[in-house]
Amino acid sequence: MPSSVLHHAVDELPEGQRTAVHLHYFEGYSTKEIAAIAGESPATVRSHLFRARKALKKALEGADDEQA
């Protein structure tokens, strides 16, 4: 799967989820650090990441089906 597919899927996430994913997976920040940066609670950041992973899994599974 090309990385452009992943980047497109991340770009389609709602802003809070997109920010959390970028800071956590691409920049290496912890959920506590992201919470401080975003002005949210760590629980909210964990929720953003949980929902983002779920949405990305669904989007990327669909991308695999289209390429097959």
C-alpha cells in the first residue's frame, strides 16, 4: 500500500483525530504531551486516537479492496 493512501486517509480524519495521529505517530509525542499541546485532557486524546485508528482501519481496508 503506497504511503500516499495512508496520508490521504489521515487527511480525511476530523481535525482533533488528525492532530492526535500526526503528533503521536509522526512526531512521537505521548498522549499526555499531546493533551498539553492541544489543550485537551489525556482521556480526550486517547479517545481521538482510538476513533482515528478505527476510522483508518476501515478506510485502509477499503483501499486494499480497490487495489485488488
